[in-house]
Amino acid sequence: MVNSNAQRNARLLRLASTASVVTAVVLIVAKLFAWWVSGSVSMMATVIDSMLDAFASLINMVAVYIALKPADEDHHFGHGKAEQLAALAQSAFIAGSAIFLILHAINDLTNDVEIANEQVAMMVMAFSIVCTLILLLIQNYVIRQTGSIAIKADEMHYRMDLITNFSVILALALAAAGYREADAIFGILIAVYMLNSVRKVAWESIQMLMDRALPEEELERIEKTILSVEGVQGVHNLRTRISGALPIIQFHLDVQGDLSVRQAHDIGGKVKQAILAWMPDADVTFHLDPN
């Protein structure tokens, strides 16, 4: 059952990462056309963002495929941390594009750049919104099923894109009504939002790379599950971390000192199965300590 669950998660991760790359390429082509006919700085913001999305999503797809590789002689705990590295790289791409966008928007504010073909550009943005919504539905389902930090970082990209696309439509509408500066102002606001949104994913990725423990409520549940198994007298040295989407749990199990090796290991096996019953993808390792 554990294997079937892992295989299902692997298929979902591949689906989400591939869908992300395909969507990014489609949006780049559409937005490049809209930018070419309009000259809008906020439209250029979405082009830059989609280009970076495509590059980051490609890295993400490669990272997911690496993370799904099983443990080997050189990587005893698997390759899961490739996901955190990909999420950190995506965060850097987002921050860089946001800073570039702010500088370009300021330049357009001072030079009063004209915008043309606003209607065509708005139609392209409406198309982009539909594509992004479909991808977000796929990604959110995969995140709920797998808890992948890499897909979560990618989902953040496209959630920002969704807000960006609505903002660009509003900016283009205001520009068409004679408020030319609105386009650059919205470009700056989008960039600030990008910088603010990227902080959480970047920090979470760094913490996972530094082997942060599982959340306190999960630690309490693990300890309660262990102590609920008949024959267990105590638990200590409980240590946990996350590698990609794989929780790694290690602990020392206190049992009666007069038990046979077989009896003690039977208790340990029941403890492991109890944990896997609600955390099926976990890597559980225990050491028996006789009292």
C-alpha cells in the first residue's frame, strides 16, 4: 500500500511539473504578442514573469524527477532535497525579475511611454487567466495529495500571475481612459507583491535544507501514536526532518528488558505500522532500548 501511494504521488508530481512547463510556454507566446502590439510596461512585467516561470518550472520539473529517484549508495536518504533547492532557485528568479520590473517601470514613468491596442492586450490577458486557473487547480490538488514544496513554490508563481493578469487588465483599461501613468504604477505594485510573496517559500526552503523538525503538532501525534502501542514503556531521542516530500522519523523505543529480541522487534514493528497508518510515505527508523 505504501508503494502504491508513493507511485501515485510520483505520477501527480510529474503531471503538475509538466503541466507547469507547458502552460508557461503557451503564456509566453501569447503575452509576447500582446506586448509587441501594445508596448505596455505592465504587460512586459507579465512577459518577464512568464519567461522566468518557464525557466523555473523547467528546473522544477528536473528537480522533481531527481527527487523521485530512490536512495542509492551515495544518497542514503534519497534525493528529496532537490525539491527545496528548486524552490530556492525559483525564489531567486522571482526576486530578480521584480527588481528589474521596478527599474523599468520607473523609467517609463519619467519618459511617459504611449500604449496602443489595449483591447487586444486585454483579450490575451483574459486567455492567460483561464490557462492559469486550470493549472492552479491541478497544482493545488497535487499539493494537497503530496505536500511537495517544489510544486508549492511553482503554485505561488502562478497564483501571482493570476493577480498580475487581473492587475494588467485594470492598468490597460485605465491607460485607455487616459491615465497613462497607471500602467507603470501597476507594474511597480506587481513587483512589490512578488517580492513580498517570495519570502515565505524561500524561508521554508532554507529551513527544510537545514533539517528543521516536523511541526510541533505532528511531533506530539507521533509520540502519542508510539506510546499507544501495547508493550511500549517510553520513547526518547525523537528526531524528525523533511527530505522533499518525505518525512524522516527516528527515535529510541523503551521496552521491557526481559523480552526476547523477537518480541521486542514485534513491538517496534507495530509502532512503525501505527505511524505509517496516518503518514504512509514516512521513513521510520527506531532503536530498541531495554529497561
